[in-house]
Amino acid sequence: MQLLQQGLRFGSVGVLNTLLGGAVIAAATWFGAIPAVANALGYAVGLACAFALHRGWTFGSRQPVQLQFAGYAAVLVMAWLFNLVVVLSLVHRAGANPYAAQLAGMATYSIVTFVALKQFVFRA
């Protein structure tokens, strides 16, 4: 599958994941869940949805799910750590605007996640 097509699918899954997670958070809150529980539910549903869509649609993988899910979770943690390093470095060392630093961190997270999923978790 072409890199561009995978990139577009990756982005589409990200948008869907954000909308779905947000909807679950809003629904859980509406039904009376405390914010931490609503947030956890939204992230859990989003994580499961994104994993399934990236595995089957973005990268078309047919490897065992159990091994891939562990790798998927490890990639997300690693990407978040890269994100955090970028944000904190830009804010505290470079004096960047915190909003701009967050955007740079988000871009870093997305790029690291895409590359690592493609190269290590869902490789053909």
C-alpha cells in the first residue's frame, strides 16, 4: 500500500478517534460519570477503535492481535514521551509560546506514532 494512502488513512482514523472519544466522554459525563471516569472511558474506547482501524484498514495487518496490541500500546507511550520532550523543551528552553509548543508536540506524536506503527507494529 502506498505511503500517501496509509498517511491519509492514519489521519482519518485520528479524526474519527478524536470524535468518538469526545462523544463517549460527553455521554459518560451526561449520564453522571465523574470527569476522570468519563475521560478514561473515552480514551479506552478511542484506543480500541484506533487499534482496530489502524490494524485492519490503515496498515492491513493480519498478524496475531495479542502481540500487536502490546506493541501498539508501547508505541503510544513512546510517542507521548517524545511529545512531552518537545513541548517542555520548547517552552522551558526555547521560550516558545505554550500553544505553539503543544502543536509541535502533537505533530511529533503523530509522526512518531505513524512511523513506529508502520515499521514495527503493523509491518507487512
